[in-house]
Amino acid sequence: MINNPKPPQLESKMVNLLGHSESIKFYESKSDLEIWRAFDKGDEFAFNYLYRTYVVRMFKYGCQICRDESLIQDCIQNIFIDLRRKRGGLNEVLSIKSYLFKILYREIIRKLNSSKSTIHHGNDIIENSFSIEFSHEMKLIHEENMEEKRELLRSALEKLTPKQRQAILLLYEEGMSYKEISVAMEFSEVKSARKIVYRALSSLKEILVRK
């Protein structure tokens, strides 16, 4: 579980853009598709909005995959640099957060695979990744604060697969729709996102009943 992660410090050129508060005011009422199109056309205010809105969220999500904060910062920096470089030829994006989470996951796994000390094959995830904090657990059980039930649920969550924990975290912590989860987890169909969430919740119920 990651507590109060420090946001990444990207290139000074990017950080200097944070002074443009107008970007937040202008783009907060726009749809993700409109923001992405503006960014693709070279709008620096759109880039600033993307950076300010998502970089800390990406870092927090990255910390659920990997404990190496420096590696996560490098991955996020690489992503923003690459996106800026590819402006003018980007594909349309309907959900920016799920798209950024997807490419961050890919970048972290790529970095881990290239490391001499850590090898992860395919879409394997570190077994202890995607922990869920108490506040998110309470959203699942919807009950008064009961320490015994909290501990039981914590233990049950640890018995889920990493992919199941990832889906639960995206649904309850990030507030993603099933369609957005399918993008973030690179499922070909939305029903696959629904299925993994339903299976995770069913597994939780079974584990809790046995206890």
C-alpha cells in the first residue's frame, strides 16, 4: 500500500507550464475528446491541462504497479515527451485517464522487462500490486466502521488475483466505467471488464462467507 506518494518532477520546461491557470478554467468544462483534439493540434494550454490534471493520478496508479518511484517518474516523463512529439498524428481518445493509465502500465512493464534485476513476462503483475486502502474497502461493504469486518475484507482482498484487484481499484478508487476499465486494462470487449469485476466481487463474498 502506498501512502502519500510524492508527485513526479518532470522536465523544467513542462513544470514552467503550470503557471497557466487559465488552462484549467478553460478546459475543465470540455469533453475528453475536445481536450485531446486541442492537444493534438498543438495547444499548449491543453497540454498544461493534461499535465496538471493527470500527472499525480498517474504517479499514484504507477505506485500500485511498481515500488520504484524513480522508475515511475521516468515512465511518466517519457509518456508526456512522447505524446508531445507525436502531436498532429495522435489517435482520438474518448477517455483520457483510462488511456494514460493504459500506456503508463505498458511503459512500466517495458522498463521492468528491460531491467537486468527484474524480469516480468507479458502482462504479469507483481503479486502484491494494486492494494486497496480502507477508504475504498468501506465503499465496497457500505457499512458502519467495524474493525473486525475491515480486517476480514483486507484479508479477502489479498486473496484476489492482481488483475481482479486492479479492476476493483479502477472501479472504486478511480471511478472508471466498465468501458474505461476495458481500455485501461486493454480488454477487447467491455463485457470482459464487467466479468472480471463480477468475479472479483463474487470471490470476495465467498471468502467472507467462509470466514
